[in-house]
Amino acid sequence: MDVLVYDAHSYDRTFLDAANQGRHRLTYTAAQLDVQTAALAQGFPAICCFVNDQATAEVIERLAAGGTRLIAQRSTGYNNIDLIAAEQYGITAMRVSYYSPYSVAEFAVGLLQTLNRRIHRAYNRTREFNFRLAGLLGRDIHGSTVGVVGTGKIGAVFASIMHGFGCSLLGYDVTHNPDCLALGMRYVPLEELLRASDIVSLHVPLLPETYHMINRETLALMKPDAFLINTSRGGLIDTDALIETLRAGRIAGVGLDVYEEEEGVFFHDLSDRVITDDTLARLMTFPNVLVTGHQAFFTREAMTTIAETTIRNITDFEEGRENENILRPRR
């Protein structure tokens, strides 16, 4: 099957080619999918896209007109795909429903430890042979109360790691995970979790009901010495409200691997350009904010699984088989 791979980087080519082994004809483009670039898919029965590609209703209409019948999303999240429009135009959408949960969970812990112990600041100092400790004081994670918002596969691994640190666990989710309950996690309403937690880590998908779940009201509930970590989706946090909270000194630190306006910024080298996103620029001026470029998933193990699952999805579609990765609109 001919497949156009949007938003393709060298590492995407490496892992997809290894998984494909010549089975499908993959064409790579660095362009991100949008209304203008949908024309590139003319004649391709399948496209492969990533988290910042925009498969809106208008884009899907254009894809369908060009003969596209499959959208193979190479990620778990799929909030960028209009599934109702895809169904309307007879396009099947598939995703990678599972890859290494350890990659994201371990990275979330890395963000937390870097913020808490000021490792990023210490690194910059020692590069200039400044070995003073003033301003680098952290605190023990042991004994902290950790709030895990979303206790699916990734959240459960994060909870397990924090349990190993000797932390008490609070959870918020519509479903109670038996693995988390076995760790002694206590499920509570979100408001109670935010009030009681020393560390809050977000592991929920971006849905209408989770959009800006961390906002002015919920941020005001958090302890002023609490850490907030987001390795899930940027839209979970109202960034303007977060900046207000940071300016007021009402939070100890924030670790963000995602940002709600990251499209067109993350996954690109903009080091020689003027950043026009004033919100992002302001966010990165705070010494207690650590921003990374949506790299939590980026391990060899995760990339291998993502590529292999994507190729399997394309093969199953071509051969008329359904699998667990087919996406359908929520009713």
C-alpha cells in the first residue's frame, strides 16, 4: 500500500523502515498535515500522521476527495483527528493504543527530580566552573503525597515508581486501577487530590471534559510548595492561568513536556528565529519551570513499538482485518 508519512523526521524513517521491511511503499514528507498540505496526499490510499498534524473535518474532506481511505496515527493520543468527519467520508482512523508506558512515566520522574534538585541549574553552573550550592536546595521526595491524575498504563507505572520512593499515593480517574489499589493508592475527587498533594502528575488524554482541567480555580487549590508535572497533552493546562500562578509564587515548580500551542514549535529547530509565541516565551523565563519538547515517549523501545504497530495497522487495513487500534467516534 502507498502511504504518505506526514511530519516525518530522520528517526521516524529509521524506525518505520525497519518495521516495514519493504512491505508497504512509504513516502516521507516533513510537512505537517493541514488544509494546505492535504493536497500532497492525492493518490495515496493511506497517510500516517503524528500528534500535531491536523486532521480536521475540512482536511478529511480533502483527503477523501484525493482517494485516502486510512489515517494511521503513530501515537496514542488522537485529539487531532475529527473522527465524526472520518466516519462520514468513509475513512478509517487507527492509532497506536499501546507503547512503552515506562518511557513516559520515567521521564515524568526525571522532570520532577530535575526541578526539585535544580539539576538543570547545577549543570549550567558547573559548565562555568561555578560549584556553589546556594539556590540549589531541594527536598526529599520520600514521604511526599503524590497525586496521579489518570491511572491508566502510564499513570500506574508512574505510581509504582513513586511508591518505590516511599510516597503516599492519591489517584483521580473514572476507573480504579487494581494495580494502583495494590500499591495503597486512595482514589479521591480531583479537588481533594490537588489540595493534599505535594506532587501532581497528569496522565489523562485530552478530551472535551479534560481540556483545561488545570485552570485558575484548580491551581488555586494546590499547595504553594507543590510540583506540577505534565507529560500528557498541553491542553490539559490553561497556560495563562499557570503563568498567573507562577508570577504570584503560588507553586514550587512546573515540569512540562507538552504545551497547548506546541504545533509548529515543538519538533522543530527554531534557535535562529524570533519566537513569536509570547506566552511560551514568558513561561520559559521562570526559573522554576522546565520545558522539554514532547520527548517523554522518545526511547528506542517506544519508537520500535510505535513503528511496528503502525505498520501492522496499515497491513491489517489493507487485508481487511479489524484490530483493537481502530478509532470510532464517541457517541
